Amino acid sequence: MSKTPLLDLVDTPADLRKLKSKELRQLADELREETIEAVSITGGHLGAGLGVVELTVALHWIFDTPTDRLIFDVGHQAYPHKILTGRRDRIRTLRQPGGLSGFTRRVESEYDPFGAAHSSTSISAGLGMAVSSTLAGRDNRVICVIGDGAMSAGMAYEALNNAGARDENLIVILNDNDMSISPPTGAFSAYLARTTSSGTYFYMRDFAKQLASRLPKNWQRRAARVEEYTRNLWQGGVWFEELGFYYVGPIDGHDFDQLLPVLKNVRDANQGPILVHVVTKKGKGYAPAEAAPDKYHGVNKFNVVTGAQVKTKQTAPSYTRVFADSLISEAKRDDKIVAITAAMPSGTGLDLFGAAFPERTFDVGIAEQHAVTFAAGMATEGHKPFVAIYSTFLQRAFDQVVHDVAIQRLPVRFAIDRAGLVGADGATHAGSFDLAYLGCLPDFVLMAAADEAELVHMVATSAAIDDRPSAFRYPRGDGTGAELPAVGVPLEIGRGVILREGTTVALLSLGTRLADCMKAADQLATFGLSATVANARFMKPLDKDLLGRLARSHEILITVEEGSIGGFGSHVLHALAEEGWLDRGMKVRTLTLPDRFIEQNKPEVMYEQAGLDARGIVTTVFQALGMSDLERVYTEGS
Ligand SMILES: Cc1ncc(C[n+]2csc(CCOP(=O)(O)OP(=O)(O)O)c2C)c(N)n1
């Protein structure tokens, strides 16, 4: 190996393309080291990026990026790509405030032609780009890199179906590492695994090569047919070919001797949609990540030598854990309860539920839409399905929630994790909109837990609601340390609670901002302002009695929530207007997330910036009451 680090010579893919093919091995090794080193400092997605180091180098070497469009599905594997595309100097700012995103983003680089973070969008976007190129008379290539996990989503099939019936030179690279975050599920993944694990495909390819080389020259056409025959004998190709793709592979995604000639041929083929099946290993080249690809999918900062991840000090069990334990305890009492996840067993805590009730746990793959309608089907048969899902991923299944669940008034329960701001994953993963998009649905029961103890009761409440859909939301991270009840007790539907009685200011909270409301009330008291603090618990049905009491006896009402405009505050305002409670001049302010997408940061900083902490609440009160003198004293004093 040459002593000069080649990576230092590469700022952009144009530099990379100056290297000789035999130098790419060394470059890939350096790129892998740089990726490990950077993620050890920032934390983030590790295994996926390590698995595509060679593929990323080969793609940029063969194709003319950014003129050729290279799209990474999900984007969590794009760290090596970022290093090679002018962002190496900022790679240690990954996921930090003001730093590089942990996913691809158009605003970040011309080498990121499409932003991602949610999965399975790459083929659709790529086909759109390819069609646009055709219409504009350009002849650039479009390459979509999609994992076997991401390929399990309906959207990927919709795109394949569309692309296969067209002539665009779309290149889909199926990056098959036989892993999603957890081991993949489903028939398609079993099919891929069967065909690549047996070694048959290598045998068939060798056989074809040997046979071809033994044939006389004028038999070349026949040899080509033998290739074709063996290519099709490997069943993986047939499926894609039936869809209209020319299928190549599977090839070893860590071997440049296979990658370079195949990608070159594919680049020059000019014969419609092509699928290249590349087999890789998640975490490749870093022993701890190879040994435990699920644990090294996303990591905290870690020690490169030992692989040991920095443990964040846990002050209380996480909301996810409390949800899982509560559901297990409900399920022990009620054998109709089942749990469904869309490829997120560990993220949602359903791995724990699955250990307790393997037969009642369903991981349907990255298939949120299917997960919801599948749950609806089970509900029609008398089961009690809990769909455990992140707020942002449920966005994808909105029509299923409306059409398959709500309109039929089916008692599907939605356990909505990662509600509110999530930190380093940024806007794509922030659970900002579920209150708005579920609150508008008739008959839905919609709850938000103020702390983990309340979450236990909300799980019990949802389990007990058997005549309509219900949902409860809770944030990412540790609970407040609240004492957990031994058993969940169903809450009275549509009833909030008053925690502190006051006279002038009413703070009405939905969700975990309640603690900040209490703090704000303390601070207001030091300025002689008496505040009532109430926990709404339910956004739907809204507690109109409580609202009326607050409206009739306070000068100002402030709603506080971890959600966008159109959520809790909007519903409160609507109810106040309808009941005529605004007519007597009460001041109302709705504290929500701001009407813009919030950049990655620590959640507490993000909430502070959004004005949703105690300080923001107090300042809002002073401003609304026109007490600029108090506001000044408060601001200077804090
Ligand atoms: C719509 C959606 N659902 C769930 C996720 C969470 N998620 C992120 S990566 C991932 C697994 C992706 O597996 P694969 O495509 O095989 O890529 P790999 O990480 O194995 O390289 C999942 C489920 C997501 N990003 N988007």
C-alpha cells in the first residue's frame, strides 16, 4: 500500500476519477477508516455506510456525478458519499447543531440530488429525474441505491412497476445486506436470502464463464445465450425481468473486480431500466459492527478500539420502555391484544413484547400503509391491534388511517412514539404533525401523555376503547422519573385535570410540556401572577367543561403542545369560538412548534428556540398582558 493517503487527494468525485482502478482498494480502506473515526465522534448511522464504501467509490469513479444523478435511499448510508463529495472537512459535524445532516439533503450539496430519511423513495424520485432528462433531451444516467429493507415498502414496488414499463435508462442498485435495522422480514427478503446464501449463484456464473471460454470463437453467440440462460436460471433475475428490468447480479459489493466492469457495462448499456443486485455486508470492515449489525445500525459516540458505545446516563426508563412494559401487562390480561410494527421492533419496544408474545407480534417490514390496514383487518375479527409507530412514519399511512380505520370506526390503537422534536435526526424525523393530521378525524380518541405514569394509564385506556380508533403519543427519550403505577387504569375519556389552581393565567398543556408549565407557574407567582395549570390529557374529545371553567375565570389562556399549528391549540381556539367564550375578551395564545421545519439540535434547545419551555411560556404571558416592565426584569434576571 502506498504511503501517501489517497483520500487527501480527493475532495470531489472529479479528483477520485483521476485515480487508477488499482488505487481504489486503498482509497476505500481509508474512506472506511475516516467514516468510523467520524461516527465515533458524532454518533449516528454506522453499519449501513460501512457496507457501501466500495460501492460508493465505484459509483463515483464510473459515473459522472453530479451530472449523473446518484440517489441514496433513506440516506443514512451516505456518510462515505459525503466524504467524497466536498464535505470531508465538515464530516465531524454530522448531526450536530448547524452541522451536516445525517441524511442526504439537496440544500447541502449538488451531489445530493434528492433528500431522504424516510425509506423507499429513491426509485420514484429517480424515475422522475430520468423522465425529465428524456423530455429535456439530456442523456445523463440516474442511479438509485436502495437496500433490501427499503425494497420491502409498497412505494418501491409502485416505482418498479412504473419504471419497468418505460424505456428510461434508470439504474437501480439493490444493496442486499440481508438486514433492515433488525433482521428483515417477509417473503421477498426470504427469497433474496435463499438465492444469495446458497452459493449457487457463484457456481452458476463460474459455470457459464468456463463454458463460454471453452467454446470455439464462432460459438460466441451461443455462449452469450448460455450466459443468458444461466443468468435466468438464478431465480432472482426472473422476478425483476418479469417486471421489465434487465437484471444483473448478484455480485460481491466489496470486490472492485466485480463492481467496476459491471457498473461500466451498465452505464454504457443504454437499454432501459436495469437492476444490479449487489451483495454487501452491513458494518463491513469494522468487527464490532459486523458482529452486531443491529446494534451498530445507529450508534452513540464510541471507542474505536473496543467498539464500546458511550452510555448516556439514564435517569428514568424511556417512554418506549414504559409503553412496551405496559402493553405486555395489558396483554397478559387480555389475549386479544396484538402488536404490529413496520420494521422497527427495537425502536418501538416491540422486541420486548415479541419476546413475551411471539405469536401476537407482527413485524410487517417497512410497510406502514400495510401495517395500518393489516391492523384494521385484525380489528374486524375481534382482535385488539396496537400499531406501535413513530409519528413521522405514520404520515405515510394517512389514507389508511382515514379510509380503512376511521371511516369504519375500527378500534385500532396507535401508539405514537417519537412525538415532538427528536434532536439529531432533524426535521424528517420530528413528530410534529400527528396531532394536526389525526385531530381532524371524526370519532378518533387522541391522547398525549404528560409523563410516563400517565402513559401507563393511556395504554390501558386505549386497550379499553373497543368501539372506535384511538391514539396516544409520547416523546423520544427518558421519562421524568415519575413513579409508575403498578397497573394501568383506564382514564375517563375526554377528561382533563387541574393540577394547580390560580386566578389570572390559565396554562393548558397537552403532553410532556406540562413540567415546563408548572415551572412557568412558579416563576409567574414570583411576579405576583397567579396561574392555573391544567393537563388536558385528551385533545379529542376535548374537555369542554374544563375549557369553560378556565375561560370563564381567567384573564388569559395559553395552550402548550409539542406539535404544529393545526393541533391542540387550534382545536381549543375552535371550541372557544364556537362556545362564544372568546366574546368577553379573554386573551388566548397558542404555543405550538413554529411554522417552519426545525434544524437538528438537542431537543431542549429546539424547544427553547420554539418558545415552548418555561421561559417562553412566561414571556408569552407578559407580552400578552402588556407587562413589558415585568418582561424586562424577567429577561435581565434570567
Ligand atoms: C418509511 C420509513 N420507515 C422506517 C424507517 C426507519 N428505518 C431507517 S433505515 C431502516 C432499515 C433500512 O434497511 P435497508 O434498506 O436494508 O438499509 P440498510 O440499513 O440495511 O443498509 C429503517 C426501517 C424509515 N427510515 N422510513
